[in-house]
Amino acid sequence: MRAAIYARVSTERQERQQTIDSQLSALRGWVSAQGHVLADAHVFRDEGFSGSRLDRPALDALRDAIRDSVVDVVVVFNPDRLARKYAYQVLLMEEFRRADCEVVFLHHPISDDPNDQLLLQIQGAIAEYERAVLAERFRRGKLQKARDGNIISAKVPYGYRYKTRCGAVPARLVVDDAEASMIRQLYAWVADEGLTIRQCIKRLNDGPWVTRSGRRQWSSSVVHHILTDPVYIGTAYANRFDYVVPKKPRRRSRRSTERTCRRPRPSEQWIAIPAPPLVEQQVWDCVKAALTRNATLSFRRNKKHDYLLRCLLKCGRCGLGIHGCYFPAQGGRPGRRYYRCAGTDPLTTGREAKCPQARIEANGLEQAIWNHVVGLLEDPSQVLAQFERFVTQAAGDGEDSSASQLRARIERLNRADQRLLDAYQAEVISLDELSGQRKALAEQRQRAEQQHEQRLRLRAQKLQAQEILASLTAFTHRVGSRLQTASITERQAILQLVIERIIVHDGSLEIQHVIPLQGHTPGNASPAKVGLCSDGVSPTESQLGCAVRGRGD
């Protein structure tokens, strides 16, 4: 038989202790003793992945191999290596059995016997309980170690090295002389010379200092963290942050549902741990006051100049945001507003090369976008025509067979299946005949059920499209009456309602529209919770001579 083996460890510590190698050795020995064939491609191992989740790379590859019928038997060390939750264990085992793949647990053999199935359920419940208990003990143990003066942070601050616990001496931070000199120099730049974070980054990039990762390009977030971390005045804090699931993850990944978003805890819950200071309290207070003053005077808080396309522009070259900037009057020339990509400044982005995107004159760009949106809202015939075609298509599909006829067909197939079972029990037909005819009936029933579901889905889409048309028409009439007299604040609100994103390419703009379907009015900048994405908007010539096109998001 063609065999596959699966092994898993949860932490990097287990990986370093080579516990996964011991699992693989035992599994290979069992496969060899049974005389099965094990290919190198059928050795699946997940290192550093929790068993409480199913999206594991090696497990996904194993499931794909079983689905493709290239594996006849799967060997796992014990059930909790396959999954920590009993519900996940049942899901995987049922999936493997439907593919005619046998599942073998080396230390806890499980068969179809009811006693073995009960044992599997008990083991799954115990595994979940054990994981919860271990997590709670680990959390309380870390807090107790912190109260005893042990440094428990996974990342050592720049300027220090981690010293493990030795006997009665707790785990602690020791000064790294080379990095500590840079820390003191950085604080002196801000406290004595009054440099900003941007000016400090310039000096760091020109100097001999490198980051912990070995990069010569320093980022503003790293420098800001160094200048605000209280560890440099002699106090490190544990239990300072709580980790929660992000409400708006930046991108969808296997970790988007994990607790990766850091949220500060109340200060009374912090646990202070002594550390060797690198700067004096007076210097630290001076730097804190300087950063507060710089943040108040930052251009990000400048309300003098308005930018209609604020928070809507994105660079098509580097993917970063595009913000407004102002060049004051000089040499008899008036001041001018521009839009500039954040990637043109490698200091703030921490990149080695700057984005080649040129500055865009603000007045022309804003007028082109506003004219496009005004034309779309005053005469939304293109969007309306698209959704009318959708309604017509939804109404015309599936006319050959009505929903009642499909339901009647499914019922007839079910009755035919039951008659086959009755005939087999009466020994009128053989098992082979029963299997063949039931398989044919199952295929017909599956096609009929799919057609029935599609019919119901199209009917629901038709009703939804009709509601969308009514809502879209009402929205354009409501907003269209105020387009010509709208103030800059109302124009910003309208653009944020109907535009999801504007991507600036070389010589063209890509506008991604979204039409709100709930009762929002201009002047309310909050986005709608339910939106209607546009598609198929034809290009219109702008004042800049570039194409403005709409695209569904």
C-alpha cells in the first residue's frame, strides 16, 4: 500500500529538541515493518504550527494528496498530532475515509468499534483541556517570573543582550557597549541638538550603525521606539500589552484571525523589572518633551491647506499611499499644492531606493477626479445599464425547469433509491447491481440539487439587484442636487462615499468606485457598511490628458 506519514510540533523549542525527528523515526519504522511503500514526497511535517488550527502547510498538502488518491494509508503518531480539537479530528478522519484512505495512529490505534470511537472522543476532549491548562499555566508562570525580576520578553531591546537565569540570579539584561554608545548618541542628538526623528535617521544611515537585522536603512518606527522605551532609564515592563485579533487586518493570511494586534493594558497591571540604565532620567524627559513638541508641529497636523483626495490615493508603482504636500511661494512664484508618493522619501519608509513616481499637481488632479464623479452621479446610465443587464440575466436563467419541477424530480429520485434498497433487502437484486444503480441515482440527484440551488440563488440575486437599482437611483438623486454647491468638506465626504481607492499609474488613474446603499448624506465622512461596487465604467478624458477608468473591487 502507498503510505504517507504526518508529524507535527507546536513550538520552535520542540523543533530544536528534535522531537519531530523522533516521531518521524517511529512512523518510518512502522511503515517499513508493515511492508508499505513510502515516497519522500509523502513525508509531511509541520514545524512550529499549533494543532488547534487546520490551515497548516503540510496538512494541506496531505489532504490534497489524499483527495488525488495517491495515498492509501496515513500514519500519525497519536490523535493530538493530527489535531488538538476533537471536532477537527472527526472532520479530517471523515474526509480521509470518504477518499478510501485508512488512518492509523501509532500509539493509540483507533478502529470503527464503538469503544474505540468513544476513546477517540475522550482523548480529543482531554487534548483540548490539556492545551487550555498548559496555556493558562504558561501565562501565570511568565507573570510570576516577571514578579521575581526575570526578563521574559522575546525581543531584547537594542543596546542590551539577554543573560539567562543562573541559579538564584534571575534572567536579566546586560549592556552591549557597542549598541549602548549609539543609544546615548541618539538621545544626545534629540536632547542637546534638537534633532527630529527624520534628521536622526539621516545620521544613522550615514554612520556605521546597523539594525539588529543587519540593515543599514533605519526606519522611523524603530527610532521612535528607542526614544520612547522606558527600559533605557532603568525599568523594563512585563504584562504591558494585551494581544487581540485585529479588527481590520492589513491583508488576509493564515494569521489574520490570530491575536497579533497589540493593545496597551492599564498601567496598574504592568510589572516593573529593573534593568541597567543607559541614559539619565532628565535626558529621557527632555527627549519625551521634544517628541511631543515635534508631533504637534508635524505637517501631518497641518490644517492650513485642504486636499480633496486625502486618504484615497495609492501609488501604482510601489503600492504606498500618496499624500498632499505644499511648496511655499518663492522668487515671485505663488505657492502650489502637490500630491507626492510616500515612497519618494526612503527615510520614512525604510527603503533603499525611492519611488520614481513624479509629483502630481493637486488642482488638476482634484478637478479631473471631481468631474468624473460628478458625471457619474448626474448621469449614472452606465452603472444602471450594467445592473439592468444583470437583472435581465438573472430573470432569464433557468426558465427551462421551474423550482417545483426540480423538487419533484429530487423526490422521485429519493423514492427510486428507497425502492432499490427494498429490492436488495428482498434479495431481488445483488449487491453489485445495487451499488451501480445507487451511484447513478446519486449523480442524478446531485445534478438536480445543484440546479435547484442555482435556481434559488438566481431568484435571490434578482430580488437583490432590483433593490440595488432602486437604492442606486435614490442615492444619485439625493447627492446630485448638491454637487455644484458643495463645500470642500462636503466634496471630501462625497468622494469618500463613492470612491474606494484611486490608483495612480504612469499616465492614467484607476478609480475603484463603491456606491453606498444605506442612507448616508454628504457631510458625513463615515463610510457605508454596505456598498455597491461599480464595474464597466468607460474611460473619460481628464484635464490632465490621462484616462480615468472605473474598476470593480
